[in-house]
Amino acid sequence: MAKMSPMTAAEIRQSFLDFFQEKQHTIVSSASLMPDAPNLLFTNAGMNQFVPIFLGNAPCPYDPARAADTQKCIRAGGKHNDLEDVGYDTYHQTFFEMLGNWSFGDYFKQEAIAWAWELVTERWGFPAERLYATVYQPGEGDPAETDNEAYQFWSEIFTAAGLDPKVHIVYGGKKDNFWMMGDTGPCGPCSELHVNLLPEAELDPQANRTLVNADDPRLIEIWNLVFIQFNSDGQGNYPPLPAQHVDTGMGFERVTSIIQGTKGFTDFSAVGKISNYNTDLFRPLFDELEKKTGKSYTSTLPAAGATPTEQEKVDIAFRVIADHVRCLAFAIGDGIMPSNLGRGYVLRRILRRAVRYVHSLGIHQPFLCEMVNVLSKEMGGMFPELREKQELIETTIRGEEESFHKTLDRGMALFEDVLKESGQDKLFPGAEAFKLYDTYGFPLDLTQLLARERGLEVDVPGFEKLMGEQRERAKAAQKKTVITVDSGSFDAEATEFLGYDHLDAAGKIEAVQNGVLVVDRTPFYAEMGGQVGDSGEVEINGQR
Ligand code: SER
């Protein structure tokens, strides 16, 4: 008998995993959000944990060589960064789950495409005429060739469904249809599935295809099928890998939003209401926020460029807080702690951003920590680490909240004073942004957010100049440290690590010892705790 209500998020997740188990995939656990790869801030894709297998550096432990899972991902910094967009639309999140299936030198494009179609249309019931597939076609200077093979497989599928492939297949260049984890590593052409969410009256597959990849919430990507064939060296070279693999990633919250927001594909009238945030994944967090603030979540979105209304501000705050709590809880659960460095600082920035939104709802004491329990109840079954580490997560978040609440009010007052006194209506002074950072703990992006809300930009070069001077002062005051290299150890100042954001940098050579160069700053990750150091080139006086 047909099910009357659409599937819950938990049922959708399970049905994805069941489907691929039926196709002989081993179901594996999500990897930690703390990546193994030193060039990543956070685990940002399902394929991260399989990189050594793709590169041929580790054997595939699955027989047949296939796997599927749901992977915890954070995209807030580095190559894939969604932080600034969270709150302002229906689909950006910093933390999300990615459902994926993999072949390690086993099946390739034909099966990956056929199974994606089978799951989405037959098992879940997505209407075929609402689907588009994108296929790689390189632009000038882009790697590899047009993916005629993928085009052919999609063409057969759409034709069999009685649909015109010329309408339902859309070509895309490197930006949309060539997937890379970072600047280096396994990569390849990809083919995405997009879903048309326009109401029945506006449904016209031929006319609507211009909305594919147009950043329009009415026609969105749900699944990315990557055909891993190359290993980018970061210098524009893409040598082929020893074998060809499949890496797919489906946005779990997006798929859930479509299935639930259309009431199981029976109602497409609610355009704009089909939102990741209107699902049972976020509802319990919103319930808690409503209980605490007495305000209601009504899922409004600000119009582009317009100043948000009071209710829109509340809805933005609800989305940001709920997203950021999920991000913080899962990251801390995986041992990534807020700090002043690297990924720890990204986390601290996310937390302070969330605190500011909590504050904007009239709550002036720690509250994010109280939401962890709700999350743990909802998701602790699938991700037991949330329950096991709940106390650590709560205490860490509470401590961070307490310390920032202490300076937030005074920082906000300073911000308002500066606006009044400087008379500026375009640029917020870099020196004041630096003072907010240095004295009140306002990360630059928080000041930028506050400024943007008033239609101002922050003078970032002015801020950076003061930051640089502070770094120099700190360095001068720093004690020498012992640097150990293969050829022995000696005293020097610790090398400043510029990784995550930079792949190259200029630096000063501090010492040369038996063929080892010690520099003052470097984007190269050093060998540490079992991780492998980066390799690359040094250019000195024009010589490499
Ligand atoms: N690696 C691809 C992505 O993240 C598919 O899993 O989109």
C-alpha cells in the first residue's frame, strides 16, 4: 500500500544505504570531520577517506570493490566555503551529510548513472520530466575532453523515459563539471542530477533548462557523480590514475527537503518553501529556539539587496543558529576544538557568529550548549559520537559562549559608536576592526557581517596591516624553539604555517643544513603524528 506521508529524513538516509547494499556495496561509517589529508581544514566530501585507495597507495578492503555511506562534511573555509551564505537562502549549510556510493576500479560511468536514475526515479519517485543531467565539456584551457560516454548513457536513459536528451542533458565547464577535492589530489569530470521545482503551471523542460546551474533555488542540483580519473598536481597537470573510480555525493538535506517539501512529489506549489531548513532535520532545533525566544520560525527569505524585515531577521537567525550548532557539535565530537589557530579558529569564528545571532534574538547568556541535547537525541542514533561526547561538546560550547558573551555587548557598543562618530557610510575603519578583534574577540568576518548589514565594507587592508604588525611583535617576543630535521636539530624561531589558504608563498631562508632549508614561513605541511609532509618546489633567485 502506498505510504501517505513522505519519508522522514531517517527513512531517506536508510533507503539510500539499503539500495546500494542491494547493489553489493559495503556500508561503511562516516569518517571523522578531522581529515587525514593535511591540505584540508575539515572533511569536506565523502571521498576524503578513500583518497589513499584512489591514488593506489592503499588496497581496497571491500569485495566487490564498492562502498556507500553517509558522510559528515563541513564546508567553511578552504576551497569549498559556504559560511557567508548560511541563513540567507534555503540551501546553504556549513555542516551537512553527503550520501555517497563508490567504486574503486570496479564499475564506472554506465552503472553509476543507471543506479542514480533507478534510485531517484523508481525507488523515490522523482518525476523524470523534472530531472536534468549535466555533462562535462571543457572550455578553453580546461583539462580532459568532453565526456561523450556520460552523454551517451544519459541519452539512452532519457530516451527510454520518453524524454528528449537534447532538452534534459546540459553541458557544463570546469567550474561545474570537473570535481576537485582541493587544488591537488584525485579528480575528474562529473555529471550532476538537477531537479526542477517550478510549479506545474510553469513546468516547461525546454524553457526551464536555462535555470540549470544558474544559482536559482527553483532548479537545484541533488547529486554529483564524479568519474575519478586524474591526480591533479596543483600546477595545472592532470596525470591519469592507475585505475578509474566512481565517487558520488548527494546532498542529504536537499533531497530530504524536496521529498518532504513537495509532500512526496504531489505538490510543487510551495516554491521558496522547499528548503533544507523545512525538514524534520531542523524542526526539533527550531522548536527549542521558539520555546526559548517566544518567536516563531516562518521560513521567510530576504529579497536580494533589500534590508531584511524584522521577521526575516528572526528567520535568518534561526537558520544560522541551527546550522552552526550542528557544525560545532559534530566538529567537537570529532575532537576539533575551538582555538586561535587553523581549523580551531574557523570553529571559534563559527561559534562567535552563532552567539551574535543568539544575542540578536534577545538571549544574553549561553544557549547554544543547551541545544546540543536536542541534536544528540535526534541524531545520536546514526552518529553515536554525539551521545558519547555530549558532555565534552556541551562544556566546550558553554565555555566559549561564556567568554564571548562577556565582551560581545561592549564590542557591539564600540561598533555602534564608531559608526556614529566616524560619519562613514561606506567603509568601516580597519583600525577599529582590529580593536574589535584584539580587545573584544570579534573575528574579522563577524565585523564584516555587522558592517554588511549596515551597507558598509570593512577596510580589510587596514585591518591586515595591523594584524601583520602584531604578528611581527609576537614573533620578536617569541622564544627560540628547537627545530628538528633529518640532519639534526638546532634553535630557531618556529616556522609560520600558511597552509589551508595558500599553496605558495614568499619566505626567508633562516638556515641551510645538509641540504635542508629552514624557512620563516611556509605553505608546506611538515611531517607530524603519522601524517605525510607536503612536497613541492622552491624558487631561489629565479632557479627552481
Ligand atoms: N566528491 C564529490 C562532491 O563532493 C562527489 O562525492 O561533490
